[in-house]
Amino acid sequence: MNWGSPDSWGDFRRHVGVWQYQAYLLRDIDSNIGNISTYASQQWGPLTLPIMATSLVANAFSFRLHRPLFMATIVTAVSTLLFSIVYSISEIEPYLIPIYMMLIFGLGVGALALPAVFQGSDNRGKESTKRPTEQAYVTAILLAVTALGAIVIQYPQQDRSRDYMAPMFVRNVFAELPNDSILITDYWDFYAPTYYLQRIKGERPDITVIGISQLKYPWYTDQLRMKDPQLVAKSDDLVARFGALQGRWVEGEQLSKSDLNTLNTLYTGLLTSFVERNPERRSYVLFNAPCNEAQAPQGCEGNQVAPSFARYPSGLAFELVSPDKRPEPPPIPEYDLRGITTDRIRLDSVAVAVAEYYATTYRRIGRLYQLVNRPEQAQLAEARAAEIMAVLSGR
């Protein structure tokens, strides 16, 4: 669903050959190594280094116990590490899981190997039948205590049972949108949860969310047509021309500079047509900062979407309106901020960015009220922004 429809040989080859992911390879290795090191240092708190060192020693014991198993463990860990280094995405943590599985596996196998290590062999070179030595018992107990200690230390840091920030972000955006809205976005941390909430939970199916990054791939047009056939049908002429050039690009054909310019023009034209050809529906954009701001850099791809429309803050999203239209400021939002200001949770980097976006939205709305000389509402909006930032500064 997320990265293709491998219903032809070419699509199948690209899907299993990870063609879609090549843009992320070897992009920012230094930053990736830094992230991996940070995540490694956080795994077991102050016990991280002792546990990792113990696991490496334990793996050496497993070499004596079962060499093929040892080699499989090492190859899994090293290949995972190498891939994690060269695959430069911000959500690299899940890809590191096999490394920690191998570390824990090493601890377990090492504990099993300890009796053989300590009791040695008899004079005939055969393994002794003596019971494991006292040292083996002590070492195994220490490993168990260390594991339990790590659980006690880390569980509060890893507990996500009260973390509702991802669905709340989507619901807070949806709550501000009227029926049958069109929402164009590149904000992945918003866009990804919409798949689950709309398609699995059935929430706000009337809203059509368009991911501009996904539109660059041929499979997404078909998916969008299934979601909102009327929307795509009104732009079929552009879809056909865009799809033809897009297909040549996907197949690896070397496009001329003129064709590449045409492809980009059709891409932005198609996005714009979703707005212009559906005037009966209200359209919005939600982009990553700083592309959300009125003074966004020209390099922001979002500026190329419906450039003749003004972007007017309507809350977390911006409504696309006629340049001569100045709507009333939106009501002061009553966002569900569980995890931030109430029922607080540990905030990771993504959660912090979302929390800051709430604060930015409140301040943006406060400025609108200042412009229309309504100081009480402006102060209220600023106070709510300050509350969020106070939580972030004290985390």
C-alpha cells in the first residue's frame, strides 16, 4: 500500500529491488552515525556499556559452543549496522532492532556456555561430567540481575501506553476542516497516521489527503483514484500526460532536460488542478515549517502548489483562498494536547516538533487577532503557545 503496486514485472522488479528507497542511500552518513550512537547509548541507561561489553564476551563463548550460530549472529548484526549507516532516514531506530536482538541472544547463549567454559575437560580430552562451578552460577545470576535492572531503569523511558500524539495530531487537524475538504501535504508525521485513521478506523473519510511526495510515484495516482475518483477524473487530461512521462522516468529512460522540465510542470500543474477544478470544495495545505509560513523560501516545493492562491491560516492548516479575500481569524483552537500539557509523556524528537508546531499555530493565530485589533484573543493565543513552550523547555 505504501510503496507500490507490483502488478507488472517492472513494478515487481523495482519493488523488491528497493528502487523507491535509493534516494535515501548514502545521503547523510555522518548524521546517521551520530543518531545510531545516540540511540545505542540510550538503550539501557547507565548499564548500556556493561551490557554491550558482556554480550560481546558472551558471543565469544558461543563461538566455542556452535561456530555456525556464532557466524550467523555476527553477520546479522554487522549487516544491520552497515545498512543503518547508509540508509539515511530520520526513523532509523526500527532498523537497528536486529542488532539488539543479537546482543541479547549473545547474553543468553553465553550463559549456557559458561558451565562448559568453567568446568573444562578431563585428562582424556572429553568434557567433564562435573556440575557447573560456583563461578558459572554467579555469572549467570549477575546476567539475570543486570537484565532485570535494565528493564527497571528503561521501562519508564520506553513506555508508550499513554502516547496518543500521532492520532491526536491528525484529529486536531481534521477537526478544523469542513466536510469534503482537500488537504495537500508533505508533512510525513501527519500524513502517515491518516492512512490508519481514515482507512482502518474510518475517521473523516470525506477529507481527501494528498501526499505530494507520494504523487511522484506512478502507483499513487491509482491509489488516489480509488480514494476519490471524482477528484482524479476532473484532472484526467493532466494525469494521462504526467503518467506517460512519469512511466518513462520510472523505467530508467534518460529524459531530456526539456522532458524533465515538462514532467515537473505537469506534476505541479496536477496538484494545482486538484484545487482549481474543484471550486465547490475548500482546499488546504499543511507543509513542514518553514514552508508553512507566508514568507516561505522559494525553494519550498509547496510554493509551487496553486501559486495563484493566498494561504490563509485556518488553524494547523492553511486555506487556499483568493488573493483579495481576507477571512476572519479562526476561533482560538481547543486542541487535544494529551502528552504535552496534560497527561505528560516522554517526548521524542518527532513529538517535540509536533508540540512546537502547535505553539507556532497559536502564535500565528494570535498575530491575526492583533491585526484586527482584538487584543484579548491575541493574548489568549499567545498564553497557550507559551504554556506549550514552557513544557518543552522544562522537559
